[in-house]
Amino acid sequence: MSFMGNMAGNKALSAHSKGDYRTALKLYDEAYAKGMDKPRLLRSYCVLLIRTSQFDRALEVIKKLEKLPLDAKGKTDLHINYAIILWKKGHLDRALEILEDEFRHTKNGTLYSIIGYLKIEQGNAEEAIRFNKEAIEYDEEDAVFLDNLGQSYYRLLSDKETAKIYFDKAIAIRPKSIDTNYFLALYDIENGDIESAKDRLDIARLGMTSPLNYATPEMIDAKRDELRGL
């Protein structure tokens, strides 16, 4: 066990928990170079690497984690992170195979949210809606599940009326949601409510996006630019 590496890793985790991601990432990098090897710290580092699209480095951390003793939750987290990396590297179907295999053994909110989103990405509207409705039956007040169902209708069926029902429910639960604010801004633009759209886009832009966000910073900025001067 690396005392110095894990001590530095604890400082990184503290910054991470406070939302200071830039500092956390710098400290994690330093801790990893010093031999950080506690599973909890490596998992957190891996998550931040994925959020910042450093997929090759995240895969390296996963390979290190595989060699360590992990409890059931740790193994599930490892499989989830590995699947996300596979998806971002262009292997969506394989990623879903891994996640759905895990889902057969462990049904939880994280798996419902990620599988639900990847089914939208896969493009099968019927299956995406079926699964995301099942997620809402699991927890009808989860904002991510509601947003996923809204996106299923909006992106795959162009059924904006039904989609908005779920977006409105999601935003009431999580007012700062990046994707929900982005989609609701599109409705505002269509309705001519430019000020509301600007406010929603500003909120969306303040959040830290992850690979599981539909709205990228570039997409949000492009919409904000379109509204300048209006």
C-alpha cells in the first residue's frame, strides 16, 4: 500500500467532493503517480477521468482496480465505468450487453439511468420508452429517469408534447439539470420566450457535463450565440 499516494488521494477526494474538479484532477494525477491504490480513491479518480473524457487513462485505472480486492458494489461500479468507456469508444452494443448483464443481478438507480440513456443512443424508440417507463415505476420521482423518458419521446419520436410532460416533472425535481434545461430552452425558443430560454441555457452551461449528458458545452454555447441580441 502506498501511504504517500493514498494520502494525496484523500486530498483529491476532498476537493472532488466539494466540486473543485480541476484541483481534484490535478491532485489525483499526482497521487496516482505516487502509487495511490485504495479502491475508493481509484474509483473516484476513474469517474472524474470519464467525466473529463480521458477515456484511455480511465481504462488504465480500471485495469489497476481489477487487480485489487473489491466488494460487490465495487465490482458493479467497475463494470459500469468500463461500459461507459466502451460506449464512448464506439462500442455501444457491447456496453449495453455488459450493463444489462449487471442489471440482471443488481437493479439500482444508477443502472436504470445509464441503461435508459444508452437505449436512447441506440435508437430503438419502443425499447427505450419501455425501459425508461420501467425505471419510473422503480422511482417516479427520479429526475434522471423522467428526463430519459422525455428524451426518448423528443429525440426518437419527435413527440414534443408527450416529452414536455416528463421534462416539466424532471425540472421541478432538479432545477439545475443540464439536459432538461437545454430541452426546455428549445421549447421556449419555439414559443418566442427568449428570456426564459436564455436563463435556462445559462443554468445548463454552469453545470459540469459528463458523457451521459446529451447537451454538450458546445451545443449550449451555440444556442446562446443564436439568441444574442434577441
